[in-house]
Amino acid sequence: MKKKTFASDNYAPVHPAIMDALARANEGHASSYGSDEYTTRAINKFKEFFGEDVDVYFVYNGTGANVLGLQILTRSYHSILCADLAHINVDESTAPEKFLGCKLIPVPAPDGKMIAQAIEERIQRLGDQHHPQAKVISLSQTTEYGTVYRIDELHEIGKLAKKYGLSFHMDGSRISNAAVALKADFTSFTKDVGVDVLSFGGTKNGMMFGEAVIVFNKELSRDFQYIRKQGMQLHSKMRFISAQFEAILSNDLWKQNASHSNRMAKLLESELRTVNSVKITKPVEANGVFAIFPEHMLAPLQEESFFYVWNDQTREVRLMCAFDTTEEEILRFGKRLRELAATA
């Protein structure tokens, strides 16, 4: 498939600078399993952003990052509170349940964001041996609806976690898009709001593969190296994950890619708003646009640039922009949209 789409930022190619970094890492031999200079440099890059007092572990993918990150926070009799549309609840099959043994407690989140009050209502029967014990609040930043938690909202959730002695986990598969949207540094909406474990995504922002697990409470990560191996997420040729992270965290490449994809989403939103029969369903805050098209437009628009129907009942669709989305592609899509509207 060479035609560009709005299906997912996962559909995008590898950024040329990342491909160059992979090619450089491919020269000669290097120690395996993370005992190499690329991994050392990449970890040091993360510490430039998050401070020296963090532990950083690289894994293959987002599901692995989330499941293993949650594993160091839980035991099998615990429950994890998450948004009803959270990736761990909807799009990671039963990986969390299988590997953690925990119960996921979905919290209503109409625009993708949980609020502290709704979370607190789900914290029930603490100390009751007949009931799963709430242990972790897990949220996605950005959310599955492309919305972004404000820093004050995250502080409220962090305070709630502290009040009940819960851990705080963040799924940051699109964390760079969130940082750009907030105009904030990574620490201000992770470590500073009480997050204990962070999944830091790279694949959706121009990398080929690889995610990072950032642990802010180093006592929690004491056994992570064994958990990662047991969880089949220890990459033998680790340099090929590490070299990508070193590249994307250098020279603001993470910010350039995320800024571009966020900006393209706003342009796409403006094009959709030129047609009155199109309804934008969620605030456009990062690199995703959610909308409802008249039914007759769906198939022709998907032929123009494929996208997924997010909700079959309402015909709500998701259109994602990536680092390589162009203004020309969006304007062409908008033109086709207006043509279809004119023939309705």
C-alpha cells in the first residue's frame, strides 16, 4: 500500500532521520541485550528530559510497555481503573488480563478523559477480601479520542491516587503530540503530577519499532529486567531500538514530527468544517480528528484517503495525521468532500 491514508499514524513510514540512525547502528558488531553504547546514549537522552533519578527500559511495542509497566505496580488480586475506551481495555485484546491477572475497571470518559470524581466513584470496598482491590489509575495521554489531559486535571488525578494509596500509570503512545499540544515539557505532566510509570511511545511519531518504559520510583523497577525477559520483550539487538530513540530525542525531532501532525489535524478539521453536514464530534487537540459524515460520503471518501469507522452505530470516523501528512493531501480531501456535498 503506497497510497497515503488517514487510517493511522502507524501507517506512516519511518522518518528518514530514524532510518539513517538505524543504518549507522548497523555498522559492525555491538554488545547485545542493551549492553551497548547506543543504549547507554539513549538512556542518557531520556535523563536529559526526565532527570537522572529515573530508570529507562526499552521494549518492542506499546502493549508490552503497558503490560510490563503495570506488572511492576500490581498483583493478581488488584484492579486497574482506566477509561472505558483505554487502549488496555479495548485494543490490547486480553493481554493485560492474561499477563497481570488483574481486573480492569472501566471509567466512563465521554471525550476520552476521565475526571477525578468519576474515578473515585469506582474505588470501592477497599479492604474487602471478596472484592478486587483498586491499585492503579491508568490513563492515556493523548487519549484514544485525541484529546489531551490538562496539567491541572492530571494533578487532580495524581492527588486522588495519593489519597487512596494507588499507583499512577500513563500510556504515552502519543506523548509527544500531548507535549506539543500542552506547550509543556514532558516532566511537567508526568513526573510532576505523580506518575509512577510511563509508557513512552515512539512508533506513532516516526520510529520503526520500540517503546520505552520510564519508572520514576526506582524502587518499583528493582526487578524489571527479569519481568521484561519473562514477558518476551527483551530485544537481543537492542541497539536498533536505542539508536532510534537517541535520534528522535535529538535536535527536537520528536517535537518537529508531533508539531507537524498536530498542525495537519487542525487543517483537516478546518476543511471538514466547510461542509455543514459534517459533524466534528470531539475537540481536535492533537493529531486525530473524529467526525460523522453523511452516509453517502463514506465510501467515496475512503477511496480518496482511507480511514476507519470508529463507531459503527453512529458512523463516527477517526482520521489520523502523521509526520508525513501534507497540506496538499488534506486540501485534496477537503475538495472531494465539498464535491460530494454538492451532489447530495
